[in-house]
Amino acid sequence: MKWRLLALLFFLPLIVEAASPARKAEVDFSQGLLAFKGRDYEEAERHFSTALEKDRGNVSATYFLGVTRYHLAKYDEAVALLNDAIQKNPREPESFFYRGLSHYRLEKKDEAIEDFKKVTELASAGPMYDLSVSYLRRLQETGFISEVSQERRWFLFGNFGSLSDSNVSLNPEGVTLATLPSDQSDLQFSAEGGGGYRFLSGEKYRLSAKTSYTHSFHLELSEFDYGVADVELEPSFREGRFGAEIPVAYQFSFLGGEKYLSRPLLKPSVQYLFENRFLSRLTLRGRLDSFFQAVTNVAQNRDAKNLEVEVAEYLLGDDQKHFLKLSYIFEENWADGADWDYRAHGVGFSMKSPLFLEMTFYFYGEVFFDKKFHNIDSILGTRRDDFSQVYGIKLTRKIVRSVDFVGSYDFYRNSSNQSFFAYSRQMVGGSFAFSF
């Protein structure tokens, strides 16, 4: 008996030492759980990771670290951890639920459908079961869902690039101007930075606000340097196959370092998805243009109200990543000065297709074949009649999760019965875009 007691006393420190990592892991796990409940996901990730390092068999830490990384938009890592959690406990519906959300975010629709089906098999009646049924129906009917919770409310974006312009011209944001093209080529650099906040990101209703500033710089023609500040509120609604958006924005721009244009905009749209293949969209774009600078020797009042109506039809691919778009565009401009009253009819087309090596190809074009000015130009003494066209190609390559490289080529041509307004232009460039 005495020797047994001595043996127990001898091995007790070893037993305690062997058990202590698991106990220490529980401490880290509890701290992680407190941070998780407080939505401090970076802190939660740190504690859950430490808990797993100390106890690889801790299923709860594996699951919660996977869910935490889902909320941090680390979807590949979330899937790997949730795979591990499912292997350790294949009857836990929560693991399948968050793996389904992660698969959806990674645009793996089929895998997401299978995960949500598994949830409906394993879960009892309740919110998670109801959400899984709803997500299944939406994925099968429309190819998309909207999560109840949004992983990040704040977001940032930006862009930096350069392009070679064969004929530097001022035509910002689609505004028709009297400025002649420079008939000179130049190298242009541009930088954009912005961010926003998502107030609502529910299944039906979304509301976000964002602001940005973009500025272009020319090596030689500094008088064409152009900057624009933009503030936008973006409410939207989606129910089944029907969707609606009502973006409201305000823009303020600078030309050559001086204030140039003030513009509020309203851009409501409605859309309907038919048979998961055809998306019909009607968009109205209304704006008020107030100019601070004159661009001709003779003063012309170009302050105006502008309305643009676009009717578009999209043909979607099975994966919802490919599309072909055809549209009809009508535009009416009511200017305070009679020189700038005009009406235009046009057509547009575009297509997008994913390629190999995480590249995406995008091609677009717009042709305004009937742009007629209503009055005789006060300077030239004739009524103006234009035909304009623009075509472009963009090739996007993902560098890392949050950074893309975009190569582009754009061609512009404006034909007119007044040679004063006739010009053509080609631009070739590249840029790096990021978003967080």
C-alpha cells in the first residue's frame, strides 16, 4: 500500500502537467467566446487559435474559429476549419450551415446547396432550419442569397493606375462639353480612394453609404487634371426574383485646381429575374448639373436638368458569372441656355466571362446614333447633330484576395455636322484595384 502511495505521488506532477494544456486551452477558448459574443472577431480569432494550438482535439474551438474566420471574410480558411469540425462531429448542423455560407461567398453554389440540404436533415425546427430552407430556395430559384448577418460593416476601396491617351479631351462623367479636344497625346495617372458603411445587410433590405475621391494627373496638359468627390446612399430591396434600388448621390468636381461642377443624382432601378436566365432591368438616371467654369470664349449657360432611361436585358450563364447585356438608352437634356438642349437615342451592349488563372474578360460598347440639339448654336449659327460611339475591353486578373490588376483599352469617336465637335480618342492603361 505504501509503495502505491509513493508511486502516485511520483507520477502526480506528470499527470497534472499532461492535463494542463487542455485546461489552458479551455481558458483561451472561454476568452475567445467572450470576444466572439462581443463581435470582436480579431480578438476572438487570436484566442481560438491559441486554444487549438494547445489542444488540437478541441472541437468547439475548431468550429468557432471557422465561424470567426467566416465573419472576417477568410472564407477558404473557414471552409478548411469547418471541414475539420464536421469530420470530428458529423451530426452538428451549425458546421454545415456556416460552411454553406462560406461556400456561397466563394461562389461555389453547388457545394453551398449540399450544405444547406444537410442542415435541413440534421437541424430541428428553428431559425437555422428556416434560414437554410430559405437559402436553398433562393439558390435554386435565383442563384443568389443575402446573409442575415454581414461580416464587415465598414469597407474600403481604392484604385491607382495610368494610361496613355492619344487625344486628351475633357468629357467627365458623360457630360457633353464645348471644350475642344487637345489634339495632343499625354500620359495620365489616376488615384481613387474611398470607403463606406453598411447600415443594413439583411435578406430583403440593404442600406449602405459610401464616399470617394478620384483625381487624374497629366504629365504635360495639367489644364485637363480632373478631380471628383462623390457621396452616395444606396438603399435596395430584394424579394424572390424581384429587386429594386434607389441610389442617391452628390458629386463635386474640380478642373485644373478650380471648382468646376456640382451635381446631385438620383438613379432608381427595378429588375426581375426569369427562369434564372433572363434578367430585365429598368433604370432611370436624373441629375442637376451646375457649372462654375466657362469653357468657351463666349459665355453659354450649360446648367441643366438631365434624364436618362435605360431598358436592359441580361442573358445569364448557369454559374451567374457569365452574362450578355443588350440595352436601349434614351436621354433628354434641358439646359438653362438654349444651346445645350438635346435629345439622344442609343443602344448599348456588354459581355462578361471568367477565364483561366482567375482572369475575367469584359467587353462593352455604346452607340448614340441620333443625338439632336433642338436649337441653333449661338456661336456657330447652325443646329448641331451628333453620332457618338465608345467601345472598350477590360481584362482583370486577381493578384491576391483583395487586389486586382485591370488592363484596359477604350476607343471614343464623336462625329458631328459641326467639325468643331468631331474627334476620336484611344486610351490604353492598367491599374491596381483593392477592396477590404
